[in-house]
Amino acid sequence: MTALDLSRAEWRTSTRSVGNGNCVEVATVDGAVAVRDSKDRHGPVLTFPPSAWHAFVVCAPTR
């Protein structure tokens, strides 16, 4: 498993985010979707294949 280069990632939050720092940030990097906690930008990052992220985004509003 190789580490992704996140140095040039363009992190974004939901447009519904209120800016209080309790957000999930998402970036697309080298064919993967990276997710991190906005309160800990140097902390762990979860990565997912785009197909898995798409399935999550489609199903999440129905739960």
C-alpha cells in the first residue's frame, strides 16, 4: 500500500457547514477520496475508492 500525497489536496466541506470547526473535509486525490476531521487537519485521513464514496453519498441521506 502506498501513501497518497496529500500536500496538494484541495479540501472542501459541505455547503451546509456552519464553520464552527465540527466538519468533515473531503478531497479527491490520485483516484481516491480522502476524508479528514476539520479539527485535526494533521491527524489521520481515511481514503476510499471513488465507487465506495459514491455509494456512501447516495445512501447516507436515506439513513
